[in-house]
Amino acid sequence: MRYNRIVRKYRSKLLLNTKTSAARHSRYLYYLSIILCFLYLLKTSWLKWGDILVDTFAVNYFVPLKVLNGAVLYRALYNNIGILQPYVLAYLFKYLGATTYAVILLGAVITLSVCFMLYKLSRFFLNRALSALIAINFLFILAFNHTTSMGILNFIIPYSSNSTLYFAFVLAAALSFVSYLYSGKTKYLVLWAVAMWAAFMCRIEMAGTVWCAFVLIGGGLMYKKRLFARGILYLTLPVVLSALSYTAYLYFNNAFIGFKSDVVDFTMASLRQERTFTNKPAGLDQPLNSIVSILKSTVLQILALCALIAASKTVSYCKAGNKAVRALPYIAAALAAIFSGYLLNRYNAYSQYKILNLIFVGGITGYTYKFIHADAYRKDYLMLLTLFLVSFVLTLRILLNYVPSSYGFYLLPMGLICYYVFFIKTFPSICEEIFNIRNIGLRCYYIAVIILIAQTSLPFYSISRSCYQMKTLRVDTNLGPFYFYNNGRTMKAVLLYQYLRAATPARSTLAVFPEGAGINLLAERDNPLKYYSFVPPELKTIGEGNLIRILKEKKLDYIAVTNDPKEIFGYKDFRAYAGDLYAWIVENYTLDMVIATPAGNHKAPFVLEKPSYPASTVWQIDEAMLTRYNPAEFTVLIFRHKEMAGTRQ
């Protein structure tokens, strides 16, 4: 008998070790699946990220290259965000060369880091398979997102890698903080402080709200565990380190005045002026429509989950049957998921993440209540509260518009974990505890939910894949090759920088309005101004009068003005918000060349021509634009300073 007990004990221990070893090794399969998905998406979108005019080149190339050549942020170079990313890219350019591959390397490192941090953070709440699915979902929907025409809302070459780097550090902070709550090890709190400091160094104007969310969680922890002195020390450490870092940078570079004008004045001006640009991404430009869309998305998805719960309950009625009978509930649940997914794609397309508003509010409220009223300290409640609160605070900038096509898309990945936690765990628990629905076949329900999520995610990837496939025009530049849309706008922009590089003096200076730092880089013509972007928020902060004064002092050789639409800022184009500046340009510069689409039926889709008509006043240029060219098409006006000789032909 004793011998048999020893054998059974040994076998049990051996079986346990075997299962543990198998589980430990299975995670590498999930890691491999994430990496393979990343490589597939990287290959299918290779060099097809970004836009030739809008955002892509400014923060990712222009600013770091200026820093590499000795320019100081805030003092000699406009910068309304943090200081870390320009120096990271400057060092990459220094050691890898000033090529697009250095930017891609940074984007790839950020993307993979976010993938594995999402996986690790999800593992506190979900199993390995679902955690890997969240990382893969992030890759297909957000990391390689191309749901807008410009292709700047991705993690590889985004409109600002400052923003994606900031999110990566916030995610690292959340992972470290949750790890600390779980284990109680101080090293994780130190890692949290370092990660939050790095987030402040990337986006000083955004990191403060996230830090406040962590402070609230830390306050609850200190109250329950009586860790006041040590807790306050660690919680204030990111702010102290950031203050010291910024003060040292500004002091040693004599950049205090520039910091005030670039960051403080920009923030205050944004609060005072019309907020079209901030309102539209947040869904606040049409709040009633946004709220209706949120309610519609929430109700439809709740009904879909109810259908899956109903289908999964049939498992309990088929337990006694043979294999075919026991398979019927799984078939029914899968069919319910497919049908629900079809209806959601038809009536709620591209809006499924708008349910996050309910998920965030419900999660924060529910876990706060549970944590406060728990008899003893419950770290699981505090961990979940951290996840929901930080995810919510992160996305305040897109509060009523949780869609991948929003400018704040990079803030959504942590919300994916909340989305899965609600669908997989919270909703079945609500059905059981509140509505007393018992005997739910959870395995059957999980499979159905995964099918539903996959099906409602496909339209996003389908659009992105189609957009990448349409980028067929290869443009070889001094920064490396790019692929853009083969359309008139791209061809005109390419013609613009090629003309400037070939027909203007090598040391001539250039500014592109309203934006186009990429033209400076590709044409290899310097912009000596502190400013490189003249879209409404920046121009209103600078002031038209002040910018005119600066232009008088600098006497730029060339100025290019495009009619690229600026509806996202609430204006038709550059002239709609910078009339005085445009009039000054016309008065002090000569219209040297025009790149435009001729009016009427012409064989040439666009022309590059020297004006043969009167063009010395705004009225004369406007008349020519209306009569000789198609004003609805992309147009570039190239002005030459009147003190310069004509360009060589």
C-alpha cells in the first residue's frame, strides 16, 4: 500500500512537471506566431508607409537630421512635444546613415516591443492563446493600419514616432506597475518610474494625465497597505526626474524662452482658439452623432454576445449524447457568431471599438467599488482597475471616436486588452451573477467570441491591404526608396522636389506652405527658419505678423505654396487661414513656376510652366488659377524672391 502511494505520488508529480513544461514551451509557439504575423505584414507593406507631403518627413526625418547637424530643440528648432525621440533618431542616423531604414528600424522595434508587452500584460488576465491573439489583433488593425488615404496612421513610419514611442513607454509603465501589484517586488516600481520618466521625455503635454491615473491607483494601494512614505517617494519620482531633465536641457542649451513659446504658449493657444483639429479626432465636432454611434455599437454588440451566450447554453443539454450530439452546440455557437459578425459588419462597420466607452466606465466603476468594499486587500481588483483606468485616460484625446482611422489611433492598443477581458470574462460573469444565467458552456462561448472578433476585424485589414496594394509608384530619393499612390498629387510633389533640386542654386533656401518638410529634404534645399510646419494650430501660435517679420529677416530664396486640403483643421486650404501671409508672399516674391492640372480637356495630366500671364497680385493669380487650371486638383505655386535672378532652366 505504501509502495502504491509512493508510485501514485511520483506519477502525479511527474505528470504535473510534464504539463508545466509543456505549457512553458507552448508560449514559444505563441511568440513565433506573433513574429510570423509581424514579418508577413512587414513584407506586404514594405516601404509603403507614409505620405510625401503630410507629416511623414517632418518629425521622423527633418527634425532629427537638424538635431544631428547641431540644431537645439526649442531654441533653433520648433518643437511642441518632448525631446527624447529626435535624439534617438539622430543617433540612429549618425551610426546607420540618414536613410529611411533607420526610421523603419525604430518603428519595427517599437512595434515588436508593444506586441510582447501587450502579451505579457494580457497574461495577468487571460490565457496564452488569447494574449497572443490580442498582440496579433494589434498588428493587423493598428500597427500596420492604412485605413486612411495618407497612410500615416501606423507604427512603422507614423505621422510622429514621438507618439508611438510615448505609448510604448506608457505600456511599459503599466506592465511594470501591474507586475508590482502582483508580486510586491520593488524593482517593478523602479521600472515603472523609469518608464514614466521616458514617457514624459517623449510627450510632456500628455504624460501628466497618465501619471495622475497611476497616482490614484497608488493612493488606493497606500491606503490599503499603509505604504505612505515609500509610496509617495516612488510615485513622485517620474515627475522629479522629468523636471530635472528638462531643466538641465533647457539651461545648458539656453532654450527656456523657446520652450515657453513652443510648448507653454502652444498649449495655451490651443485651449483659447477654435479646436477643430482636437475636436474632430475626439468625435467632439459632432457630439450627438458620436454618442448615437457609441450607443448603436454598444447595443448591437451586447445583443450579439447575448446570442452567443444563448447558443453556448445548449452545451448542458447535449452532454449525455454521442460526439455528434455534443458537437451541435459548438456548431450552433459558431453559426451564431458568423451571422452576428455579418450583421455587425453590415450595420456597425468599423465601429466595434466604440463599445470601449461602456467597457472603460463600467470597469473603472465596478472595480473601484469592489476594491473599496473588499474586507481585505485584493490585488486582483487593483490590477484590473489599473488596466481600465490607464487605458481610459490614455484615450481621452479620442474620447468619442475609438476608431483606428483617428489621429490618436496609437492610444488604443491597451484598450484591446479591456475589450477582450469584457468579451471573454466580464460579460459571462454578468450573465451568471446578475441575471442568474447558469450552465453556460464557456469553452463553446470562447470559440464563438473569437470567431466574432476575427470577423469584425477583417474589414479593417481588408482596407489596409487594398491601400498598400495600390501604392505602386516607386520614388527613389536621397533618403531611400518609397512607394506612394500613383496619382496626380504624388507625381506633382515628385516633380516639385526634382525641379527645385535641378533648377535652383544648391545653397538656395526654401520653405513649403502649409507643410512639406519632406520637399526640403528630397530637394536638398535648406529651410533656415525655426519653423517647418505652418498648419493652423502652429501658425496661430506663431502669429502671421510674427512669421512675416521672420521671413523679412531671413529672406528665403524660394517659397512653395500648395493647396493641399486642410479640412481636418476646419479650413479649405492654406489661404483660408493665412490670407495676410499669402498676400505678403505675392507682394514680395515673383511667381516663378506653376505645377497644376490644365483646365479643359488636355492630353497632359499636369504641367510645370512659367507664368506667361500677369501674376503680380493675388487677384491676378486667382484669376489664372480659375481660368487656366483646375482649382480642384492639387496645385503648387513656386515663388522666387524678387532680389534673386531667374532660375536656370
